[in-house]
Amino acid sequence: MIKSVLQCTLFVHDQQKAKVFYTEKLGFNIRADEEFSPGWRYVTVSPADDNETVLEFVQAETPEEKSLVGKQADSQVIVMFETDNIEEDFANMKARGIIFHGVPQSVPGEKGLGLRTYMVTNLISLNLKKEGDIDEERDFVNGRIIRRIY
């Protein structure tokens, strides 16, 4: 039986810039940064070291891969992150140069917002689960994840 999601792979134009954005702007931890062979660098990050799921940044090389950067989920959000204090995270990320589409707002089952930076075309959603929500509702809303990366 499948028990969990371990990794989400995202094509990026520049692995180093993606790593810097997620660690310095979003506060993620580097989980792996290894070169397995010439031209094959394995880079993963997650919100915390004990987070089971990691994001892998794959360097887009071919014209087909490059055309997928930022479009892997078409116009939908490809990954969504949960926070325990959306207002505090909003203020901290804004201070680190993240440009937001608005302010945290109520959406079905939670509060959420999208954000962008000057060099990243991602739509990243942060969400705060409201007390008393049913997990199935939250899981349905969180079934979308990061739309665009570098």
C-alpha cells in the first residue's frame, strides 16, 4: 500500500537560484545537494528536516524540458504549503523581498494567499487550516501545488 508522497520534481532553469530562493526567501532546508555524475546534480529542499516530502529541482536541459519550466501544471498551482501562522509568514517573507498578489484571505476551509518574486514566476500558495475543519475538505483544497519556478 502506498503510504505517502516522498518527492515532487520541478524543472528549473537554474538549480542554484531555485535553491537560494527556497532557502533564503522561504526558509526551507537543503535536504540534498550532490553531484551523482557530471551534469547530474541532485538538489532537494523541504520546509523542515523532518518533513517527509521534498521538492527536487531538476535542471531543464532539452528544449522540451525548458518549455515545461513554470508550466508543469499548466495554469494551476502545482504545490501548496501549510503554515501555522500565515500573517507572521506573510510579514517575514515580504520583508525578504517576496511580492504578494494580495493579503491572506479566507478560502474554503482555510486562509490562503499567492505570492511571486521579481525573479520567480511561481505561484506559491500558503495556507492556514481553520480550527474544526474536516481533513477531507482541507485535503481537497490542498490537492493543488507551485505553478512556476524560475
